[in-house]
Amino acid sequence: GGETGGQDLPRQSKQGWWLHAYGFSKAALNAYTRVLSRMHPEILANVCSPGFILTDMTANYADAATLKTADEGSCATTPLWLALDDISGVSGRYFGDGCKEINMDGSGDAPPVPRT
């Protein structure tokens, strides 16, 4: 079992499956945020990340000892800023730790979101 054309199919350890599901769910949420922003310009729809925080999910990373706990970090800063501050009508964007806007793919400054 697990073969195709004489080659083994790629395998993932039980401990690694969560990473695939987690990454896919983040990508889906980011895409939905952009769609929602375009379809309903009357509402503000943004997505945010609390940053890389020490949790049960990240405890096995090699550098886990360098991560902040939820109590030490700024997990609530970005969501509270988006919910309560004046963000000047910005919608369809992804904000990271410290209220910094980043591309949906995580590669830096985000381009403007086209509005219809």
C-alpha cells in the first residue's frame, strides 16, 4: 500500500498533520476576508494574527524557549486595535503582531485592496 508507479507516496507523521490543516485554515480565512471585503464594502472585514506565541501547538519547536507566552505577549493588541480604533475604513487586509499590515502570503507590505 501507499505506492504509485513503484514510488512510495509522501508520508507525514501523525504529529505533522495539524500543520497542514492549520496552514490551510489560515489561507482560507485570509481569502474569505478579501472576498467579504469586496462583496460588502459597507462593513470592515480584516484578519489578524496574534504573532508567534508559545502554546501547546508551538511547544515542540526548536526555538520554543524564545517564544513569549500569551500572558507575556501582545496577543490582544491587534484584535483590539482592529475592533476599537479608527482604522480609516481599511478592509480586506491581514494584520500581524503589533498592528502591522502584511501581505496575505506574509511577504511584507500589502497592496491596496480593490473596492467595487
